[in-house]
Amino acid sequence: MRYDPQLVQPMRAELTRVGFTELLTPEQVDEVLAAKDETVLLVVNSVCGCAAGKARPGVHLALQQGPRPDKLVTVFAGMELEATQRAREYFEGYPSSSPQIALLKNGRLLHMLERKDIEGRDAPEIARDLMGTFETFCDGQPA
């Protein structure tokens, strides 16, 4: 099922305006995630309420200070179906959920927040979790 592009545009913009690049094809997903020695934050964006009120704001807060991933990318569940499916193939051991927030390096999953890790928390809690993960795995500094 694909959503109305006009409906999801504001949800896309919440991530792209803070530096995320949209991955629209499986080939783009593979190209970015295969990059050597770069940390990649990949957000599986969604129309759901926990993406709007928790995941996207939490990610935005986490990127405000301290170490951060080298690349910020996103796929949109319910829109770019093939790109989203390809991204999820990198999430070994985790079922599909929307939203999802993954940190990867060299195509290997380092940290995952699934929908169940997002739903019961607020944006600052999610941000603290991500910031701790960035401190552990990322060398990049905020822009």
C-alpha cells in the first residue's frame, strides 16, 4: 500500500530538513549501507503517531549535540516499498516494524530501536538512548 505523496510530504520534511537523505531505491540503500568505515543512521519513517510524536522528534533532539553518525538516511514505509524492504534486510534478527531507527557501519547493524522501543517512551528518552549509542559508535560532530 502506498500513501498519498502529498499526505506524507510534511512527514518526510521533518527528517530531510535536519539533514537526512531519502533513499528511494534498493540500489541506493545498498550503496549507502555498503560504505566502508562510516556510521549510518537509517530511519524507517512512517505515518503512525509514534513516528510523529516520538521517533522523528527524538532523532532530531539526538542530533543537536555530541557525536553523530557520518550519514543520515531514511526510507518511508508505505511509499518506497522496495527500498524499505531492502533496508530491513540489513536488520538481521529484527522483524519489520514502523518506525525503526537503526545505526549501521559497514553494512552491519550496531543498534536498533523498534516500534516497541519507541511507543512507550517520549522523544527526550529516545534522544538519550540514541545519544548514548552515538557516543559509543560515532566519531562525527554536529554540523
